[in-house]
Amino acid sequence: MPNTDGFMDVALAEARAASDRGEVPIGAVLVLDGRIVARSGNRTRAENDITAHAEIAVIRNAAATLGQERLTGADLYVTLEPCTMCAAAISFARIRRLYYGAEDPKGGGVDNGVRFFSQPTCHHVPEVYSGIGETEAADILTSFFRSKREA
């Protein structure tokens, strides 16, 4: 397993911050040349935008910061397996590596569901590493949804 240099810890912090804002607690960090270029948690409720997933937010922010649409050589750390929409954005942005925490059997699009990167129509496939910070990522999500059910 590649060295993740604590970047997943930053993504987990973004997930916790999203939870504190009432968002589904998913966090993401985009890294290029060993430095964080963008970080975010889900912002769908804050922005009234169903596409404002953490992964999309960091891709948008990084592209704007770097002044380029392709993020070749960048690595993405996200606390939950990306959905199909986010997997497509990761492919289109030419992300080099994807590291994710917990699997998402219901909504994931990488190792579950449509398995976007395995489709013949997928033009770019990143290296994928799963299970990074999996227990903590799953615990954050479980606690969030438990609190919603108990409210």
C-alpha cells in the first residue's frame, strides 16, 4: 500500500466538519506534488446543489486554483467510495490515484454498483486504493445517520 502521508486524516477532518454543518459527512482532499491543492466536505445542502459532493468540490477548486481542467498527476483522498457521478469526474479530470476509506455497497460506483472504471466507455482509469481510514470513515457516517434517526 502506498504511503498516504496523513492526507486521509485531512479528508476525515473535512468529513467531520461536513457533519457539523448538517451535511452527509464525506470529505475529500486533492494532492499534487505532495501538497494539498484543495480540500472540502460535502456541500450539497449549503449550496442547494446535488452535484456539490466533496469530490466534485475539490476537483472544481483545484482546477480553478491551477488554471487547468485536467489534473494529471494529482491524487484524490476521499472518505467514502465515490458514486458514479464522482467516479466519472475523477476519470474526466485525469486523476492519477484515488484513495478511499469506506466502501459504499449501496451508492458506490468504483468497486460496487456500475464499477465505472471497469466500463469500456471509461477513457481514463486511476489507480485505486481502498480501505484507507475505513473504520473511522464508516464510524463518522454511522454516527451521523444514527443521530438523524434519533432526532
